[in-house]
Amino acid sequence: MRKTVLLGLLLLTVRPLCAAPNLPILDPARVVDKKLPNGLGLVVKEERQWPVVALGMYIKAGSLYEYPADAGVAHLVEHLLFETNGNDDQKLAPFIESLGGRISATTLRDFVHVDVIISSRYLEQVLPVLIKAVFEGKFTEQQMMREVAVIKREMTDRADRVDLYLDEMIWQLAYKTHPYGRPIGGTSAGLSSLTYDTLNSFRRRFYVPNNASLVAVGDVDPAWLETRVKELTAAYAARDVGWQAPPAEAPLTEPRIKAETLTRDVTLLSFAWRGPGIADKPDVCAMDLVFTVLGQGAVGRLNRKLVEDKKLIFTADVDFLTQKYPGLVVVSALMPAGREIESEAAILDEIKRLGDEPLTEAELDQAKRLLYTEYAFSNESYDDQVGSMGFYAAIDSYRFALDYIDQVMKVTPAQLQEVARKYLRQDNYSLAILRGKKANSAPEEAAMLPW
């Protein structure tokens, strides 16, 4: 029922959104930001439509910040945040839920975030508990071992999902030395080798105010929140985390290929190119439009050409997540086993066409409108807006969430073509294949087809 309603709303609102693409999605005039004396970033967007507040604590402590020897510790700390005693021996998650709120946390490559949605009447009660849990939370060794077991069960469940397995496979193939290539949650063997001292050392090192941002959207007064957060964090001093960026991954100069056998009658594959990092914002905006042109549902070129017209593959999907450092543009496809050669060649041809032939103004305009609509709907709720601003606060500056659409609208056909040529080349991709049992060629042979 909910899915049908949302689809109806989307169809009703696409035309007005497209007719006025300059309307602000995240209005800068309604956002206040402060840097507290201890370095904690504070971003507040006051919204009085509902008596609700969404909070997000974003800590630069994802898997990027691990060493190979402690891989998995970032995700383990995130799990244990739910077990911390934030106030009067009250654990964080049960306390939030007892007030009718919701809490979640996620570990990504670049950061960890803890998200809370709560009635604004309880904000005064929630703030000290959340802040103490993040910056002062303590874990017992028994809690640690229990969460290690939980994460190992999650890993077992993930191993049964071929799409998740393929995703880890392509990241490990594309990055041989950079931390982005390691599984975000580590490995089962690695988790078993983590010590209680390693866990606490990582938390004490990175969970400091100058390494974090608090983002709030909803029924809250920005001046009051600044004063209250300043009081609650006064005891937590800024501290140098002593981290240096890892060396950049060496560029690829020829295709890198890995294949495994899948005991089914279908083949899954992922091509991956290293895309722009957040430092190259114009390239990021252009690449998001490349992503939209190639993979935006049924209107994307890959689905339109290879699924609908040629009936060559079952599905195609394109993914590009902006990261602190160059991440991956991933093109995935599902096809009948035995059609690998023609499918791979067809995918590469469509991608090459972006660099060879500039988009028409009409096609680029359509892509911009689709991206605008998607971004608008992904920022509907208070917690969505926290997620957008917090994401960019953790890898660069929250302001990119506010400026994003304006920069996308400035991309020209020539700029998009240049970005496609620069990043999506013939000689610099990785290719991971889970080959069905009827596959008709060696993966290396298929991947080396000429453009």
C-alpha cells in the first residue's frame, strides 16, 4: 500500500519539480553551522512543521582509518555504541526506544554515523545520553565478545548473498593497497584476533569532538542547541588523532580481472572504474550525471539498449558513491550463462559511447531533471536531510549538500564527455565475474575484447 502511494506521489510531482529545477532542496538560508571551542562541528536546520528532531553524529572513524592488523575494529566499535551506558547506567539504544524514538548506526569506509529520531519534547533528555555514549562510552570485554559473535553471524548471512559477495569482490580487486579495498566489517579471522585493548585504543583515538559533527534538523532552536551542546561537551577536549592519509592506489594501466564459478545458470559481473573523490567536485557532479544517463532505471541507456532492445542481459545497475578519496563507478549486470562475451562487449561499447559522442542538450536536460527529482525525494524527511548534510560533513563540508544541485545544473555536454573520457577508459577497469555453469569463455578472453 505504502509503495503504491509513494509511486503515485512521484508521478504527480515530477512535472512541477522539473518545471522549477532551481527551487532549493536544502535552503542555505535555513541552515546554521558552528564550530565549537573543542572542534565539534554543529549543523542545524530549523523545521517547525512537525514536533520531531532528527540527530546525526558523524565520526571520521570508518574502515579507512584502520590498519590491516585491526581491520574490522571500526564496525565493532559502532556495534558497541548501542551497548554503552550513556546516563545512569542506561544503555543508549533502550533509552532512545523507551521514549518512542528510533536509533540506528552504520559504518562506511569514510565514517561512522549514529542517527536518532525523537519527539522534540525529549530532546533535552536525549542529548546528554547520546553525547556521553559517543565520547565517553565504555565497553566490557564480555560485551565485545558478544558483538564479535553477532558480526560473524552477519558475515555468514552476507556470504549467502551473491550480490554482496560480488560487491566485496570488485572492491578488493580494484584496490590492492588502499584501505578502500578491505571489507568494511573486516573478516571473521581478523575479528577473532582483535583485542580489548585494540578496541578501546581505536575508540579513544577517533571518538573525539574535533573528529566529529553533530547535525540536527527539525523542531529545535539553533541558538539553544549550540549553548546546550557546548555545555555538554565542555569536558571533552580536542585531541590530534594522529592519522595520515594512506598513499593513493596506483593507477591501472590495463584491465584487472578475477572470475569465480557460480553454480547457477546465470552470470553476474561487475565492471569498476575509479571515479573522482570529493576534492574534484565538478567531476563528481558530472559523474553523477554519467551514472544517471547509464543506469537510471528503465530510461538508462544500459537497460534501454541491452535489456529492452537487444534482450542481451536481464538487468543492469550502475552505482557511484562519492567518497573522501577516489571511489568506484560500478556497472553490474545479470545475464544468461553463455552470453558473457557479447554482454561484456555491449556494456563496454555503451560506456565508450559516452566519451565518443557528446550528449544532446535534450538528453542532458533529462538526466539533470531525473537527478534533481531523485535528490529532492531523498531529502523529504528530517532524517534524510541529516543524512545528506552529515555525509558531506564527514568527507568534506556539509555545504556541498546545499550547493549540489546548483553545481549539477551547470554541467555541460562537453564537461560530461570529458569526465567519461578521463575516468571510464579502455585500459583502467577492474572486472569481477561470477560465471554461471554454462559460461562459454575464459573471463580474460572476454574482458580483453577491443572497443
